Amino acid sequence: MITLYDYELSADCYQARLALAVLGLEYSRVDVEFYPGREHETEWFTELSPLQQLPVLCEEETTLYDAPAILVYLASRHDPTASWYPGGDPALAGQVTLWLGFSRALAGSAGAARLHESLGHLTDIDAARSRAHTLLRVLDEHLWFGEQEGRDWLCATDRPTIADLAAFPDVALSEEGGVSRIDYPAVRRWTDRVKRIDGFVAMSGIFPAGPVAA
């Protein structure tokens, strides 16, 4: 059985929940009070996650406490189609890894601004927002050119990958950190496509997709 140590409002934890959902996997959930209880800093949790990071995923002898690593693991082990993480194709695997890195940059900018505003985490808010807009411009241009080529997703595939799942949460929650998406139409179209993936689950601040326009 898979066990996920989770905090409802964490964008990183939501990545894991989203991957578990689209892969159709059952799991047990252990809530960790990140704020205000700071349970991730307790002794018992530090033994589980030495860097005091959420989420943590445990399955049999495997324990992982890094969101991108969890996504790679779940897709590699539990996706028989090998489409969520095309590890057998070096070029595509490289693309996925690139966008997983991009998702960490989003977490450190748009995500940091959100934590500053909602959970009182101190950061240079102006720098975080400026960096977030730089990344959103890069993402919007990439997605726009992809749409012209008939590509709907971050990587050169006809289906979403874990790269899309990794980048989505901090983008979709960016408004909570004062980072508007109004100037990024291709990004907004992509977030709508992600919401229509089979198995998609919402979280606080992220709503399901609306009806398709006639």
C-alpha cells in the first residue's frame, strides 16, 4: 500500500495527489500540519524526511521526500503505458526532466510569493513576483508556439506527462501570491487542458474545469 504524508494546502503535496489520481492509484493519507503546527519539524517527521520536506511517499521499502522524485517514481512503477514518464526515449526523458526543473523554479518564485501571502513565510516578495512573471513569459511563449505546431503539452508528445503535473500547481495558484496570469493566454489555455485530464482532482484554490464552450 502507498502512504502519502500530506498537507492539503501545499502545492508540492498536490503534485503527488494529482499523480496518484490520474494513475488511478489507491493510497492512505497521513495529514501533517505544516502550518501553524510546523509538524514537519518534529523529531518523528525528521526521521522520515531528513530535509523536513513534504510530501513524503512510502511504498514497501521505498521512501521519497521530493515531489519531482515522487512523480518520476510513480510514473515509472505504475504506468504500464510509459507515457507519463517516457524514460525509454532519451530525448523525451530529457524534456520531462527539464520541465521538472522549471517547476522547481516556479515553486521558488510564484510558490514563494503564495507562501509569503498566505502562510507568513518571509521572502523578498517583489523579487519572487518578478521572477515568477519571467518564468510565466517563458512558459507562455513555449506553449503558444507548441499550439501552432499542434502540441498541447509541455513536451513533444500527444499526451500529458508528469512535467505538466509538476508545473501546474504553482501556476494555477499564482494569483494567491499576487502573480496575475492575465497576460499569459497560452498558459491559461494549458491550465484548462490539465484540468480536463482523466482523473484530475482539485484542491483548495484550484477548481475543476468549467463546461466546454459550444
